[in-house]
Amino acid sequence: QKEVEQNSGPLSVPEGAIASLNCTYSDRGSQSFFWYRQYSGKSPELIMFIYSNGDKEDGRFTAQLNKASQYVSLLIRDSQPSDSATYLCAVNPPNDYKLSFGAGTTVTVRA
Amino acid sequence: DAMVIQNPRYQVTQFGKPVTLSCSQTLNHNVMYWYQQKSSQAPKLLFHYYDKDFNNEADTPDNFQSRRPNTSFCFLDIRSPGLGDAAMYLCATTGKGLFQPQHFGDGTRLSIL
């Protein structure tokens, strides 16, 4: 079983719609969770992090964490063509400075 | 202002010719990481430093070495690059304490002729 799994996509959404990205993780003791956006040919850029169960909102982005279900998601509201990118879910295993990355979900926002 | 700086952005080398990639940071972060990322794949951790303590991933080829002469700088040396080493190489840093996000540099795209 992979440590971090994401919907492989690609996910295609119309402009203005909500894009929903899902991520599950295997280590129940994981405590910090990150979403990175990566444009083609560029490096990952941190867009959200979440540590506590529930929702965390930042502009058009909302991260949701459910530790009991070992599930973290990212919602992008009012999707824009500039949101077209690969989104990487990353998880800190317990007491570890390393990140486990999912394979990423590619999102395409259609104008 | 760039906080994690990688040089060069693009590097072309010949098969078997040693190459060094560099990373510097202005964040005074304790932990520095080197990742390899190939097209459509997740970043793959090669090694990381916690201060001066070097931590090698079990599956990192011996062909890859690293140096961290001080807090600000870290180097990735590829002793004899093969065609399979063509990739984006990413440097990242994080501060002390758990739950800290990693901050990535812009990466170095390595091509092997």
C-alpha cells in the first residue's frame, strides 16, 4: 500500500466550478498535511497546510482533514484557467522531517 | 525575494561526466533536502541534512553524493551521470520543529547527452 494516494486524474472542470481533490494516507499517526501546486516544468509551491481536523480556508482554497478516515482534501472554488496544474498531497509521517508525496492530480480548468 | 536558490536552472552534461548542482537558502533553516523528480512523477527524496547530520535514503544510488559546508549551502554531486539521471532536481528546506512546511527552490533541469 502506498503511503499517500491521490486520484490520478486528470480532472477537468469548467471555469468557475469547484475542483475537488482527494488524498488518503496510510500512517494513522501522521500529523501535518500539505498541498502543493506544481505548474508544468516548475517546482512545487505550497498553497495550503492543515494540522487539525476540520476545514481550513484561504481565499478560494479550502483544505479538509479527517484523521479518523485518514483523508485530506482540497477544494478550489471559482476555478480559473490559472489553477490548471498538478496538485501534490504531502504528509509528514510521525516524528519525521521527511514528506511522503502522492503522485499528484492534474487539474485542467476549461475556459 | 527568492529564499531557496538553485543554480543553474538548466544543466547539460555528457554521459559519465561529473556534475554538481547547488542550492543556497536565506531562511536559516536547519533541514535541507534534495529530491529527484521525473516527468509525471512525485518528487523522490534522495537525502536530507538535519544541520550537519546527513541522512541518505536507502534506495539512493551511490552515484549521488551531497555536501553541506554550512547552514546556507548544499550541493548535489552526480559522479557519473547516466541517461536515467536526466530529471528535475529540487532542493527544499524546512525549519526546526515538526509540522513545518518544506519550501522548494526553482529546481535544476538536468539533461544528459
